[in-house]
Amino acid sequence: MIDKILKDKSTKLFLGFTAFFVANALIAECIGTKIFSLEKLFGLTPSSFTLFGESGLSFNLTCGVLLWPLEFVMTDIVNEFYGPKAVRRISYTAVILIAYAFVMFYGSIKIPPADFWITTNQSKGINNMQTAYNGIFGQGMWIILGSLIAFLVSQVIDVTVFHRIKKRTGEKYMWLRSTGSTLVSQLVDSYIVLIIAFKFGSNWSWPLVFAVGTMNYIYKFIVAIILTPVIVIVEKRIEKYVGHTTAMQMKQAAMSKNFENISTA
């Protein structure tokens, strides 16, 4: 019985999506401590914008934003083939495991370091390995809280917008409902994390929150448009993998679940 389940292509596909979804989210959280210049990445001089009265703004982003758009693309693909219940399952799984990971990070920070380890990389310019370790893994609790709440809320919005568009378009235009739902959910995500982590956590002014949030969203908006062809390619690859008939059955089952959720909302 177990062998039959594990050999089922739709089951293997879902397990693969779940594993990658969780791993990608956790990696995004971990690398999010580094801030990079998007302009310098492409060999350009950093820009200087003025938004909401805040001057000197440029595209300085966390490395985490490089991976988060993939989460929303995967959310829409899972929603298309498995329905909103499956999306909620992998989203809750990701949040629980991310929270678990940060508890482990926090615990490892508190463990007393070996004396010799502290100075092992002084030749590389790292005078204190414990301080460096704390700086990488010791993200503020407000940032963690803001990130997780923003992730959950934006996932709910993404699923809702996706299946409301699908109700009108049916099986057509997956790229439209996927990109459209991502653009809406990323807008919400961009501001929630900043409000919780920096408005409440670091007492940023509201103009600064909206200015930085807008800069982040401009980047996410562009990436969402760029990733649109990827959605179409992945959809076709899935149909080829599970077979056209099975793919249509999966989509119809997911759609019926969407409609059930709409009717009971």
C-alpha cells in the first residue's frame, strides 16, 4: 500500500513541492540578514530616490527577496493542481519548521563557545567567531515575528485572489491568476514585515516604512512579471510528467475545492 502511494506521480510531485517550498523559505530567512545593492549587482551606480519625504533611497534589499518570489510561484502552482487546502498545509509546515529552526539558532547562540574556536579565523579578518555567529543567526525577534506573520497573511491573500480570478477564467490564463495574485500578495507582504519588524520593533517613522516598502515592492513587482513565463513552463512540465488526463483531473478537483471555499466564506 505504501509503495503504491509513493509511486503515485501526483503524490511524489506534492512531496517534492513541499520539500522545496520549506527549504526555500528557510534559506530565504537565513540569508535575509545580508543587505545587498541591486544596482551594484548589475554594475550600476546606486540610485537616489525620494519617496514620502525620505531622500537618498536606493534598491538596497535583503538577500531573502531573491528567493521569496519563488514561494509565491510555487503557491500558485500547488493551488492550481492541489487546491487551497494543500497550500495551507505546506504554508503551515514551513512556518512551524522555520520557527523551530530559529529556536535552535537561538539555543546554539547561548551555548558557550570553545576558547580556541573564537580566534580561529582572525587571519581572515574575523576577530571573534562568536560575535560573527551571533550577528548572522541572531536576528531580532521582531524581524522573525514580522516575517512569519507577513508570510502567512500574504499566503492567504495569494490563495484567495488566485481562486477568485480562476472562478472567472476557468482553466484559461493560469499566468494571469498566478501573476495577479502574486502582485497583490507581495504588496501586502512588503509592508507587513516592515511595520512589525521596524515600525514597532525599531520605531521607524511611517514615511520611512512606506518608502522602503515601496522600493521593495517595485523590485518584487518586476520579478513577478519576469517569472510569468516560468509559471507556464512549469505547468506544461507537470502535465507532461503526470499525463494530460491526470493533470486535468487534478485541476478539476482543485477547482471544486476552490468553489467550496468561496461558497462557505
